[in-house]
Amino acid sequence: MKETQNSIGAYLKLHWKTAVFLVVLLIGIGLADIFVDSYMRRLLNLCAIYVIVSLAMNLVNGFTGQFSLGQAGFMAIGAYTVAVFTVPIESRAAIFYLEPMAPFLANIQLPFIVALILGGLASVVVAFFIGSPCLRLRGDYLAIATLGFSEIIRIVFTNTQSITNGALGIKSIPTISSLWWTYGTALLIIIATVLLINSTYGRAFKSIREDEIAAEAMGVGLFKTKMTSFLIGAFFTGIGGGLFAALLGTVDPKQFYFTLTYNFLLIIVLGGMGSISGTIIASFVVTLGQEALRFLDEPMAFGLDLPIFRPGLRMVVFSFLLMVIVLFYRKGLMGTNELTWDFIAQKYRSIKKKLSGKKTSTEGGGN
Amino acid sequence: MVVGMTMETFLQQLINGLSVGSLYALIAIGYTMVYGILRLINFAHGDIFMMAAYFTYFGIAVFFLPWYVTFIITIGLTMLLGVTIERVAYRPLRDAPKTSLLISAIGVSFLLENVATYLFSGKPQAFPEFPLMTTPFFIGGLSFQPVSIVIPIVAFILMSALLFIINKTKIGMAMRAVAVDYDTAKLMGIKINGVISSTFAIGSALAAVGAILWCMKYPSVLPLMGVVPGLKCFIAAVIGGIGNVKGAVLGGLILGFSEVLMVAFFPALTGYRDAIAFVILIIILLFLPNGLLGKKQVEKV
């Protein structure tokens, strides 16, 4: 007993800054949960969901070096699982008015948390079937197969009228409005990812990213390790999708167009492929940025009525941003670094050095 | 099951499959050539195809140019677009990690789609009809659209020309050399950049012709029209053996026939028409990962 107390004490001594930071963060979320208005609440919830899905994508693409583009599809599976199993039974007849819900599902209603986990597991099952042929091969087949899968899953969901209500989608899903669901899940997933990355598995993931042949020679089972990463990623993405459905209260196949995946791609590229903290920062930057730049899509309300501002400009800006980052700032914000206290201290020192260096010499370059 | 499938309708479906397959083949060649040389899935290829369709649409329906002028301008502009994309988005990343190159390709694709949505609006535009190509004619009780016959003929001529270029000309020899061994080809004095540019030019030109013929068959243009054909044609290239031009043609035809015949035999599955390509992809990757005509690739250290 005394020993464990000691080790906890030692741990706290070592990580007191992180502990303080976590406490501040939790208080911050708690305060936000009480005070923010419904628009901001929805936006903050969306940020947390983007953190979850982007983190899962970075696990596969950034840490393991496998190029998966199936995020929209896995989210759709998670979202539809939550939708189908949590919609109140009494409102089902009104939603499924074209064709009644399949009898084997019509009377099943599950608690949200169960449906959420079920959605993650359903994603895992599907990911297994996509991964088995693709992850055995070297090359980029995974990219095309996962992108194709997210198109197929939309086609399937549009055609299975009695389960998913086809193109009409499912409405009146019980919604979550508290920030704790999304942020709690996001925190759990962040912690799980950090532990995973620092474990033997995490080192195996990174070794595959750096050099498959060398990793294999060192005894890393390529297929098994890639599959582990891909399945964990799919599970998290499915959970993210389930939260997404519960946040919006409605799902339909159009929400899960493959362009959704490109948002997450932008996030992980901006944050740095292979950086957890970079992904978290970039999730907020991109989600809030997309909201802040909404004015680009509207005709100018002030000054000259330039025809430049019209629907679509925002997405042009975002895709252009993706290109600029890939071409000129390939490492993104963080590269493969993490935002640790040492990292901050180091940055602080180097900035300070640069500033003082500027004073002494006339040539003060740098960024 | 087979409901009222007569010999006539079956023949008609075969012609239809041939024309759809030839279109796929024309686009698939662009994928396979780029993959053969750069080992890159050129995600932007489907969107180059889409831009070509818009060029044709603007030439004919907006600027009222004669069709032959429009076709020449379209092919020229599309080649320019393809070469520019390679120059701007792929060349600076040639020594970067593969993932960066792949992301760049996705970025270009996303950018083209968004720029097209922004400039031309997301609504589909009606492509002017070519009465010469769409008025059906009859042979022995069978009705054909002339375009269904023209597509395979044009495709056949272009593919023969391409095979001639690849196998008999100097630039074709250089392309083959670069595809076999990039570094050695460089050491032998082959101008890599020129070879890659001409690969993109040829691929884009074929995509442009594909787009023109596509719009005659399916007369509407929209910014996301290149996505699904793009994915399918990459799959066609994988079916035939990625990197192999004849394989891409074979894969395109197989895909075209399977789609058309599946819908003809099982009308209930019409909604799943776009899904069959991916089912075939999974099967091919499981049992014949190098494709039908591909060589076994050995990964070297």
C-alpha cells in the first residue's frame, strides 16, 4: 500500500505540470459546459469529434505509414449503428414511412453507450475485411480500397431502405448536448493512443513507417502489426461517427461523402503526420477555421460587391491550404514532435536566442 | 434472374459494355502510365477528366466554337493541365516520402473539384446533344446509338497509336526504361523530366478524348463527375496489372462488360452498379495481386 502511494507521489512529482494542466483542462470543459451557448457548444463538440477521428487517422497514416482514406465510411458505420439502435421505438413508424423497419431490428433499442461501442465494433469488422487483402500487399492499394469502400458504404446505406431508411436518412436520434460525452471520449482516446504509441506496439508501428523491410528483418510481423493499427483506427473512427450522429440528431448518406475524409487529411497534415498533440491542435484550428471562414461563401456584405465571394470559395481556400502545406511545410505544425514541456521550453529558449541574436547582428533571418 | 433476355438485347448489351469498357480503358491508361513511372496513384486524373469535360462544354455550349476546334482546344488544354500539375505539385516532391506525394495528388484532386464547383457551380450542366451521335439506327431489329460504335473505334485507334509510340519510338523506349529502373535510366542520360512530362501529356490527352466521348454518351457535366470514373479506372488498371498499358485496356473492358451485364441480368442490383468495381478489386487483390498481365514485383532493399 505504502509502495503504491510512493510511486504515485513520485509520478506526480515528475509530471506535476501535466497534472495541473489536466485539472485546468477539466475545469475549463466544465465551465464551458455550463456557460457556452448552443452554437458554440455544437462547435466545441464537433472539435472533439474531429480530434477523435483525426487521431485515429494519424495512428494509421502518420504513425504506421499506411494510407487509409476510409474515415468517412467508418464514421458512417458508427453513425448509422447509433442511429438505428437509439431512435425511440415509438417514432420509428413516422421515420420509416416509405418502408417499415426490418422486423428483426424494429423493436430493439439500446442505451447510447452500448450503441456507440457497437458502432465501433461494426467498423472493426468491416475494416478487417478491407484490410485482409490490402495490408498483405506493399503499395498503395489500401488508399484506393478504403476510398472505394467509403463510396460503397454510401451506396449500400442508400439501398437498404428497411434498415437505414435509404436516402431519406434517420431523424430524431436522441441527441447529446453536454460536452462531457465528446470530450470525455476524446480524452480517453487520447490517453489510449499515447499509451499505445509508447508501447511495444507503437514502436512496431513506427518501425513499419520508417522502413518496412528493416522492420520485417527485425522480427516485426508486418501484416499483424498493420492490421492492429488499422483496426484500432477503425474502432476509434466508428466511435467518432457515433458521437457525430448523436450530436447532429440526424444521419443521411450525403453527410458521409468522401470529401469529409479530406477534412481529416488536412488536419493530420497540418498538425504533423505522427504527432498526437499536433493533431489535437490542428483539429481545433481547422474546425474553428472552417466556421470562421464561412463569410467567404457569402456575397460580400460590405464595400464593393465583388463576385469573388460566393459558395465554394471556402473549400477552395481549404484545398489550397492543403496543397501549400504539403508542398512547402511538409512537416506541418509539429512534424513528428510532441508538445511536451521540454519541447515548449526548448522552443522558448530558441526564440529568445533568436530575438537577442537579432539585436546584436544586423542579419536576423528566420521565421 | 434472366427475364426476357433475347439474343437481340443481349447483343445490344454487349455493344454497350464494349463502349463503356473502352471509355474506362482510355482513362485507365493515364493511371497505369503514371503509376508505371512514378509509382504514384494520380488521384487528380479523374479530375483532369472532369476539367476536359468542362472545356468541351464551354467550347461548344458557351463560346459556340465548331466541334472540331473545340476538341483540339480541349485536348490541348487538358494536356497542358496534366503537365502543369506534374510540374507544380509532383516534381518538387519527387525525393520526398511517398506519403507526401500521395497527399499532394489528393490535394490537387480536391483543389480541382473545389475550383470547378466554385467557378462552374455544383449543379450539373446539360451537355449539348450531338444528333449525329445519338440518333439511333437499326440493324436487323437492333437499335444502336452511333456513339456506342464510335467510342470503341476511336479508343482502338488511339490505343494502337499509343502502343506504337511506346514500342517503336525513342520517347517510348525512354518511358519503358524509366518504368523499369528510374535511377539507371537517369544514369544512362535519359532526360527524366521530359519523359515524365510526356507521360502526363499522353495520359491527359487520352483522358480528354475519353471525356469528350463520355459526354456524348452521358450528356451532362458536373464538378464531381470525375470521382467515380476515376476510382473505377484505377481499379481497371489494377485488374489488368498496374503499370501495363495492355493490362489497363483489358481491365477497362472487363469492368465495362461486368457492369453492363450485371445490370442487364440482375435489374434488382441496378443501385449497386458502382459497387461492382470494388468487389472485383478486393477479389483481384486477394487472388491475383499483380493483376492479370502484371509481372510479379520484387521489393528490393
